[in-house]
Amino acid sequence: MHALPASDDLTPLPELLRVTVVAAAATATTQAILHELRRDPMHVELAFLDILDAPPTTPVYVIHLDSAMRVTLAARFVAWSSTSELRAGLIGLIEIGSPQDCEGLLEAGFDDVVGMPVSARELVARVRAVHRRVHWKASSNGRLRCGDLTLDLYGRELWLDGTTISLTSIELAVVRELMKAQGRPLSRGDLLDLAWGQEDLDVTERAVDNVILRLRRKLPRPDLIETVRSVGFRLAISRTGR
């Protein structure tokens, strides 16, 4: 019996990464974004603002915004991203804006933000980095524990003192690395490398500070994340009953 030729190999192909680009209208810029993303092996769709009327269905959304839309829609997109079990990752793509606009989206809860113009290589790398954070799995039951903290890696939720705290994918990634460190301090550079996972991208240490600030606001005990002077941050696990 002869072996099947390679072209007839029935081994299933890896599932393509699914991404949705969201825009107010199908402009030439939006079409260019779609074209650049489709040059990489991923499944890319276009959607408009009425996508907010139903829960998210793809793992990563690239939200094409201008400065005015950022002010009116940022919080709505962040709330919408958690309305299904998928808990989609959000990348803000600012066409006309300032560094303050980018910081505003990060503070609102977006997982990543980039200003235009942006290279195809960088945009694809950012999409894949957010996708890895959304779908990161490291234990058989999808949970990490450190003292009183329990992190649900699949549902992107943190449990503490009977409170369930919903996390964005970058918040989850930062908490995950702090929990894995078991009280050892991590520098801002460490957290950039471990949580963002893309050293060559234009993400500054201020992004780490923004995420830590958001986490402290969400925690019933904000002092569980300690600032270590001249070093970075750590979990105060001695107080959580390690």
C-alpha cells in the first residue's frame, strides 16, 4: 500500500488566530489595517460600532479610534469586553491623538494601545502578545494560588476575601507574574518582559505603573502590592498567609 502524498496529509492545521478590527466606518485607513494584518496567517474580520450590542466572539479586537471617540467609547468597550466567557483582549489604535490619549485608554482598561502610523510587523506582534496573555494557561485547573489570592487564568478573575475581581488581560498578566514570584520583587523592566512579552515594542515603564495603580484600586486590600523603593513591586505574601 502506497503512502498518501504530502498534499493529502490529513493532519489538522493549527487554528488561525482570530482578530476583529472595529471602526466607525470603512475608511481607506481601516482597509489598510485589514490588509496589513491579513499578510500574517490570521483570520481578520471587520466590524463597526454596533458590535457593542452583542457579546464579543473573537479573542482579540483592534479598536480604531480617534481622540474624540476615545473619550466617549473607552469605558464602554472595556465593560463590553467582559460580557462573555471569552473576555476579549482590546488593542486601541489611535489615528489622530496624543500620548495622553494612549495613556487614557490604558487607564480605562485597554490591554494595549498604539498610535499611528504603525508598522505591520509591530501591529501583528502586539496582536499576538495580547492573544498570548488572554489565553495563557499554566496549570491543570487553570488557577494559581498565593496566600489568600486565587487567580483564574481562564476566566481572568482574581479572588480575594470573598470578592471576585474581573481583570483585563494585561492586569491578569501582571498579577500572574507577581504571584509566580512568591514575594520576590520584580522590577518594572522584569514586568515589561514577563507580562507584555515583547521587548522590541514601544511600551514604557509607565505602562507598568498604570496597571499597578488600576490593580490597587480594584483590590479590597491595595497594600497587598508593595512598592519596593529603587526596585519595583512585590506581593506582600507575609500578610496573605503564605
